[in-house]
Amino acid sequence: MKLPSYDDALKACLPQIEPLPAETVGLEDAAGRVLRRELIADRDQPPFDRATMDGFAVVGGSNLQAPASWPIGATLAAGAANASGFPVLAPGSVARIATGAPMIHGVDAVVPIEQTHAAGDDAVAFDIDRVEPGCNVHPRGSDARAGDTVLASGTRLAPHHVAIAATVGATRLEVSRRPVVSILTSGDEVVPPSTSAEHLGSAQIRNSNGPLVRALLARLGVEVGSVEHVRDDRDATLQMASHCVAISDLVVSTGGVSVGHRDWLAWAWDELGVERLVRGAAIQPGKPILVGRSAGHRAAWVVGLPGNPVSVAVTAHLFLWPILLRMLAARAPLPWHSVALASPVQSSASRQLFRAVNRGEDGRAQPVPWHGSGDLMHLGTANGIIRLPCADRLIEAGEALPFLPLVA
């Protein structure tokens, strides 16, 4: 059976994923969540012409050297009454003004205090001849008009987005419900990370896949509800897989989905009625990737990652990440962008290669040594993944390739 390309594998599953329902949270709980209803400005931003410097409000374009000193007719503080609450300045006078204070009728520019000097108790002299109208003034409505969309639905809320919401008075935000996620690792050879060296069997390895997936999910703003491990036993695998599907919106498993005689997870998903939308892809690492959807009331999604740790790291970025974005109704796609290759690398015509790289300060991507999908240590210096073309040729240094930053 011909395996699909990476792009075709994504096309087979992503359109089938319905976003999770929305819920309402307060501002204090909004960071990292995905907005589900656009935010609208409830008034102009800024809501008045405001000074951007401490100084003196004047008529722009006038000769500031005549007269030699100007009487100070008003003092305008930030948070003071709006423009209509101030008396009109007497002709030939200026207003002392603070950063953020509203401009008043009769003035349209601000001279910074650093360009002035005192000329008595209630007068000021200017060290410049003139200032242009609008100088050092933030005009009303220049950032947004009342009724404008200030945050689009699908925005993953960073701290500055939370600040925008507060500015427009949106203290309760409609966001995507976080998925209930279970992690299921597998393998007789896999033991807890806390196992000391003297208690490790000669053929045993510590569980790195579970912590890897859990840490990646945490950095993507997803909390994990259950972390389980199952040995290579048919009945135990079916029981644990059934448990995870029953309590989850998404089950992320590692191992057990290849064609070995003890790879029971793929069989278990079939027994549980999981519809396979992706069963392998023509990629390296990660060929045995499995994506499916269970039947029934909860209809959990299953992402079966391979067992080798580099395959887990790469396929978690290539498949788990976009699946989560789809579940959360996030607008942003995976942040692929183009970078230049720092040294040559060989591609393959039979499957698409994804290789770990270190993108240096010069912006070029240096491939790190590839010792197979079991060599987790080579990822220690990596900060991204490059996507090689599906062609049997040497990709020369300087050629531009798609680059995906590793979740950090």
C-alpha cells in the first residue's frame, strides 16, 4: 500500500476535526486560551486627543519666540476632566500638560518640557522656534474606532491581548474549552525516569516519551489529565486504551503502532472502533504515525505516535500540534518559514525527510548529526526541524528550506 505524503496525511484528518465547545473565563484566566468571539472596541482608542509627552500644549505652527515668554493658562493632568470640562485658553497663553492628559480646545501640539525653560512662576519660554500641528499628540480614534474588531476570533491570547481586552472592557472572554488529554506510553523495556542506574536492566530504558509529550502539551497551553503506561500485553493494552478513550477528548500514545508482533496499540484502537484516518505516512522519522477518531458519545481523537524518541518529537510537532490547533479553533497555522541551509544534506525520493537543525545567529540552519530515530541526544542542540524535498539529490548549502521551530 502506498503511504500518503505528509501533506496528504494532514488533509485526511484535519478537516474532520470539529473545534471543542466554547466556555467563558475571566481576564485572569485568559492567557494562553484561544478566543472564540471577536472583541469589539466599545469606544474610540484613544478616546480623546492625548499628549504623548510631558510639556506644554500650544498652537502648532505659531512663532514660539514671540512673545519671549508665554503665560501658563491651565494645567492638564492625566485622568483629568475631558476637554469640555476645561475653560478655553486665553489668547496668547499655553497649557502645562502631562503625558496621557487630554488636549483642550485651542491647542493642537505639545512642546516637550526638555525644549523649554521657566520664565517666572507662571510663564514659560521656548527653546525652539515652532512645532508642527499634531506633534506629540496621539489623535482620538487613531488606534481603533468604536465598533472596530480589535482581536479576531481564533487568536491565542498572549499577555498583550489580555491587555487589549481589558482596555475595551471585556472582562469575560469566550474561549475554546481546553481538551481533556491522556498520554499513553507503551513497552516492556520502558521504566520510570526515576529508576536508578543500578536498578536498570541491561535492556531497559527510562521513559522519555511521556515527559516529552507532556512538556510539549504544557507549552501549548494544554493540561494533561491522565498519564499511563502499559506493557506489551494484548489484554492490558486493550483495557488501558479503552480507559483513556472513555475519559478523553484526545489520547496521545507512543509506540505499539508499527507492525511488530507485540505492537498491540494499533490492534486495540481497531477493537475499540477507532476510525483510522491516517495509518502511516511516507516520512522519516515517523512512518508508523496513526491518527483516528473513536465512535460513541465522546468521540475522542487518537494520535498514535511511533515509539522511538526522535520520531515522537518530530511527529508531535508535525501532527499533534496542528491537530490541537484545530481542536482549539486557533487561527494561526504551524509557524513554518523559510531558512537557508548552512551545509549540504541528502534528501530521498522514496519519502520526505524531516531533520533536526540548529538555526544560528546568522539565520542559517545547520543540520545536526542524524544517527536514527532512536538517537534522542542529537536533539540537544536542535531548535527546529527542516523539511527536505522528496527527491533523490543533495541539497546544497544556501538553498532555502521550510523550517519549523521546536516548541520551547
